[in-house]
Amino acid sequence: MSSDDAGRCVRPWRAYSEGLASVICARLADGEPLMAVCREPDMPSRAGVKGWAKARPAFRARLAAAMAAGRHSPRGGRRAVYCRHMARLICERVAAGMTVGQACDLPGLPCEDTVYNWVKRYPEFAQAYGVARTVQAHRRFDQVWEIAEGATAETAFLAKVRIEAARWQAARLAPTKYGAKPLEGETPEDRRPVFNITVRNFGEELGEAPAAKLTGG
């Protein structure tokens, strides 16, 4: 942001993009005023948005429809409108290590349920979300050493809990990379848990049939 000769702040001009246009329209449809949306530093100015609308009839129609919908929506509501720009932003935040709830904690972004619905409905988003989760697994694995290196005698127990949690999540997010590896010569049957089950016959005390002991996998 720069200043002109009169000392007023001048917003830099932002080129039109479908991603920004979709985010702006989604937020307006949620009930946010254009002034509030354009006040944020990563958004175009109001004059810029009006310039986009003047030069692009299709965007002008979308903008008008979004503003009309916003007048009938409670301010702050979050609609389930799929947008590639929003989807990419969510995946970037998940890949950075955030939970889905944390990734959605920005004005204009959908709620967690909507994101999971996108995973089911849109294959391209499901693929991007899967890649983001794999990257998150790599980050979790790297955190193991960082936690261990920063541990002290006083924080050793807490560090152990955090390390186990990070390893567990990494193994679940990327099982082929960080999951438990079978021992040499071990078969899937060997890895199955074994349960000892005792069936007690309450008639035993009366001299009837003895209890049976079963062992199964």
C-alpha cells in the first residue's frame, strides 16, 4: 500500500482472477458488505471491483446476484458454494499442518461439513485433499525429531505423548510410508490379534458340564 501526494493511502491495483471473483461473490452472498470485503489487504479495492464489473458483463451479473442474495441472508452465514480458489486455500492450510476446522476459520470459507461433502462430490478436490493430507503426514513425521530435540527433563513425558500422537497421525495419513512394517517372514495371519475366550458354564458348580476354553484369532 502506497501514499499519494496528499498523504492518502492508495490500494495497489489487483488484476482480475476467477478465484478472487468467486471468493468475493461468495462472501457477498453470505451477507458481507462489499466495503468490508474490500477492506482486507489481499482483496481489490471497491473501485477495482467496480472496474472488473464494468469490463466484464458476466462478472457484473454474478456480482449483482451475490449482492441480492446477501440482502436475504444472515450476515456471517457460510454457504456451500464450491470454489476452486477456496478449495485450494483450504488444501494449502491443511498441508501446512492445520486441522480442517482451523483451515476453515477464515471469513468466507465453508464449514467442516461442507469440506467433507466436497471431498465426496468433487473428484478433483478429493485428489487435492488427499495430497494435502499426505504432505501433512510428512510434516507430522518431521515434528517427531523437533519435539524430541526440544525436550527437557521437565517436559520429557509431555514430549513423549506428543511424539506418539505425531507418529500415530503420520501412520494413519500415510500408512505405506509411516505405518508399521511387517517383520521378515511375517504373514498377515501372524499380525492378527489373538484372543483367549473363556465360556463359563454356571451349571458347573452343580456338577454339570465343565467350562470350555476357546482360543481364536
